[in-house]
Amino acid sequence: MSHNYEMIYILRPDLMEEQVQQEVNKYRDFLLDNKAEDLQIKTWGKRRLAYPIAKHQDGYYVQVNYKGDGTQVAPLERAMRLSDEVIRYLTIKLAKEKAPAKTSEVAEPVAIEA
């Protein structure tokens, strides 16, 4: 059974653009090799951190959304924890979307007398 996951990770601000792209490609390939589906990657660019992390004030933010069976999360987080380029990461499992309500079940507006 596949679930939707969202991961955001922050790369060191002193990396060159090519190095940032190499890191993004490395984690994308890791997810694809581990059977993740519907992979969407958004690079937010260099942004100011809310608080200093390892004496860094800025960082490159990357958001990754994918579908998987959950076996990808632990190895991916381990690889990020061991990497010197990643200063912070967070993976969340997204809640399942509810089916939209049928149009026939919409309540009629009621007039309220004052």
C-alpha cells in the first residue's frame, strides 16, 4: 500500500549551484531506485533560516513529494544524516485525501429570523 510523503531538506549555503543540483539528483535517484512513484521536486533556492543551524544563517531549501510504501524513508534519512551537505531534513506522511462530497448531499441554505 502506497502513502504520500513530503520531505523538505536544507543544504549548506556555501555549496555551488552545480553541487546543489548534484545533491538533488543524488536523492532523486535514490528514491527512484527504491521504487518511489509520482516524484515531484521543487528547489526553493537559497533562503534565510529561522534560526542558525551549525553556524549557518542561510540554506538551500528543497521540497520532495512522492508516493511510496514507507521502506524508502529510513534509508533516505540515514543517507542525509551521514551527509555533510545536508544540515536539516524532515519527512512527513501526508493524510489521505477525503473524497469530495456529492452535490446532492449539499445542505440547503436556511433563513434565520432575527
